[in-house]
Amino acid sequence: MCSKEYLENRCAPNTRVPAMEKACVAWEKCMNRDPTVVGRARVSAETFAEIINSFIEPISYKTMVRHFPMVSLIVGILSTGSLRICVPV
């Protein structure tokens, strides 16, 4: 993706126009990233998504609809209750 944009917009130093300088530098940095780091991040994201899906998939939509009001009420109570801080005067 980055290399495609870099080449299509003629970002080579001898053909680069001044208005495209920032974009070209960003595409160049993107092209020169270490592929192992990018690959590891992608694998981590996919693994995290699988874990979340494994929890949610077995739950039916009917169950989710029934429990949503209760869960949202509990989250609301906990979030507003934790925001109240008593400061001695």
C-alpha cells in the first residue's frame, strides 16, 4: 500500500514536488518499516479478536438482549460511584 502510493505520486527525491513532501516522507517511512514488527502486531490483534469472539460467540442474541439493560445499569452505577470522591474540608 505504502509503496504503491509512493510510486503513484512520484515521490522519488528527483521528481517530488514540494507540496507532497510530508506525504512522501510518511509513505517512505511506511515502506521502510520492519515487516516482522508489522506482522507481529497483526498476529497479536488477530489473537485478541479470536479470544473476544470465543467469549461472545456461544452467547445467543436473545441472552445478550436480556442482559444488556442489567449490565449497562451496573456499569453506570459503578462508573458514577467511582467518580464521586469525598474530599475532607
